[in-house]
Amino acid sequence: MKKKFLIVLANYYKDISGGLLKSALRNIPKSGQVKVIKVPGVFEIPVTISKNIKKFDAFLALGCVIKGETPHFDFISQASTNAIMELSIVKKKPIGNGIITCLNMKQARARKNKGAEAAIAVVSILTQK
């Protein structure tokens, strides 16, 4: 399967995003062409995908949001998820949502391999008949 993948990586928590990226890359077919664009946070992921939607066959949104003391966590998590889902449906392109939402850094570290699940999901959609 020679497909073009764009991974948009929110690099706010570099240690976590690095793990998400490594695990995702292990699950993209070797024949796939991959480009990675780094953005400051998860809120910037949907617009970056939107700007590149015609250039790639599939997308991975990777990043981490950790709950703080304000409702900011809820707004960012929900807005990003809704925008990614809408883009995927409207543009009819698979977008793997590998944005992890955690209550603390310990949870985030335990989940930094979740990029693999997003990659596996996207590849499965691309291979549907």
C-alpha cells in the first residue's frame, strides 16, 4: 500500500509526543510515505490537517492534554476531537485521533505508546474495500 500519511504532532510535552510518534511510525506500512509536522499544541492540529487535506491520503493527530486547575483542558480536548471528527467525515479521509487526555503526567507517560492505536485504525480504514 503506497499511501501518503501526514502526522501532525503537538510537541508541548516533548517526551510524551516522542513516544506517541515512535509507536505510530512502527505501525505505518513501510511502503507508506510519511511527513511529520510539529505544532505547539493540540489546538493547532485540526487547522494543520485542514491546510494539508488534499496532499495526503491519511492523517494522524498526535498529542497530549493534561488536566490543570481550570476548565481549559475540557475546552481544548472537546474542540480538538470535534474538529478532527468533522474534518474526517466532511473530507472523507481517515484521521487517527492519537491525542491522549490525561489527569496527570503519570497517566500520560503510561499512555505514550497510544500513537500505535491511531496508526492501526487509519491503516484499517485505508484498506477497507
